[in-house]
Amino acid sequence: MKFTIDRTTLSDALVNASKASAVRSNMPALEGVLIKLKEGSITVTGYDLSMGIKCVISPIEAIEDGEIVVNAKIFGEMIRKMPAGAVEISTKELNVSIKSGDIEFNIAGMSGDDYPNIPDLRREVTFYMDESVLKSMIRQTIHAVALTDIKPIFMGSKFHIENNVLAVAAVDGVRMAKRTEPVEYGDLDFVVPKKTLDEFMKMLSDEPNDKKVSICIDRNQICFAKEDYTIISRLLEGTFIDYDKIMNFQETSSAVVNTSDFAASLDRTLLLNTDKYKCPVICTFENDKLHIEIKTSIGNLNENLNIKYSGESMKIAFNAKYMIDALRNSECDEVRVDFTGALQPIRVRPLGDDSFVGIVLPVRNK
């Protein structure tokens, strides 16, 4: 194999593909990336048997087709530390040469035959989403994905299509988040691991555009594809909680609050909370006023905000960080905060928009 390629272009592909390489494995090939040159196109692949990432670069200056597996971390650093401009990659048997001007690295590689094949998914179940819309749906909900495997199904986001509406939802036992958008496809239901969504989200643009992402489901596998990038991952299996049953309650009290002001106030309470001293923030909603207070062994804080409030006086305690996440991921200027009782779920929604819903469970006020 022999080809010449821009260093930055190859480095970017290696960075993305290597995120799916195993950090440590009994199979040395899984700690590497597969580089394959065929008909003027380079494919860089990382795969740890649960998630795979493919990056395609074309056209390039190809001299001789071939394939090789190289250690993802070492090879990636060699490419990154080369001078800007073109680099020449060539292989002789299982040895890899990297040249740029008077600089030449040599590294041992492995046969492409040692690299496991990424599942080839059938495309019968495929739908499409706007790139920026899909990214915002993942971004607004992924904070509520569980980080521990007490119930493994909660370590991913649920994608649920019903009546041409896609809902992306996440639950971690103490909070929930859901975002909905219309989509033209039949009913469908699957759960994607957080790691897969984290990596794919980094490849998506925030800016509105007309680019589409394809989402393909085949048995217990999913494939996200965007232009020259593809991520294939196993899906999580199990029974997901009925989040709509918890979210769709009839509130007895409701407040309209400035999102940034409320989040900033709660953020100040975190100065008094440490890993050693953990106390809930206590909020009292009454007569168009919100009183925020916290008292720990470090000190105390009291603050008042002007709000619009309807309902009986409500005093409720909760984890400030969880509420901050719900507020900031609502991505709006004002939110509506709904209650049915001091120990019942708190619902956060953008004012006048039900496409996002955040749920924070309160704690007992000692």
C-alpha cells in the first residue's frame, strides 16, 4: 500500500475512528485502526466489537492499494506531530513508513486479516433526520442518561417513533429528559448507548443546514451515517420505563421563571456544596416570588427572584445540579416549572413549547 495525503485530513480521521478502538484488549488488533486503500479512497476504521467508526477520505493520491492495521494511539500521535502538509504512507509486508520531508517514522503493523469485520447491516429499516435537529435532540437529553449499570437499559437514550413523531428520552432514576420532533417513518423503538451518542454528536454540526443523517436499524445493531462518517453500534436491550406516564401529570401549581436567572442562582448554591457536604437547595414559590436557600457546614445562602406564580405556596427541595441541567438544556429564555406536591416530580418545559420536557425528582426537606 502506498499513498500521499494531507496530514490534517488523515489526523482528523484517525482521531474520530480511534474513539471506537479498544484501550486494552486480548486481541491486539482491536487496539488499532484498520487503514484500507482501494480505488483512490482511504477508509479508516476503529472497532471494539461493540461500536465501530468508519471514516472515508477521497479522492487521494493513491499509488498502490492495500490494507494494514496500526496501533491507534501511536500511529495517530505520529501523524499529528508531523509538519503541516502532505505525508506519504507506505507499507512493506507488515512495516509502515510515514514520511514528510526529511522526517521518517517506521512502525510495525498487523495484517488486515486480523481485524474483525464490522457487521454489514441490511437497510430495510432506515429513516432520515436533519443533522442539526438530531444533534439538538441528543444534546438536550443525554445529560439524563444513567452513568451506572444498576439497570443497564438506562445507560442509553430511547428513540421512540409513534404517529410520525420521534421522541428521544433519557432516565437515570432521579431525573428524566425528553425531546420530540416530527419524522416521516413508521412506529419504531430502540435504545442507543450513551457512548455511541456522545461520539456521533461530536461529528454533527450545530448550524442549521439541509444535510441529512441516515439512521438504520438491523436486529440489535444501529448505524448512523453522515457524509463520510459512519458509526455502527450494538443497541441496549431491556424494558425502558414509561416516562410519559410520569411526565404527563396535571399540575396544581406552576411558575414562569427566567431560565438564566434561575440557573445562575442555583449555580451559586453549589459553592456551598462539596463532595463532603451535600445538601439540597430549598425553594419556596409564593406570591410571584421565588426564595432560594441552602445551608451547609460551609455557610448559607438566601436569594429572591421575581417570578410569575399560580397555585398554593410550595416549598420543595431538590439537587441543584439536576435542576440546572434541566434549565440549561431547555435552551430557552423562560421556562414553566410545574408541581403537584413537595415530594412529587418537578416538570420543566420551555414556555409555550412542549417539544422538550425535563423532570427532576425532589428530596425530603430535613
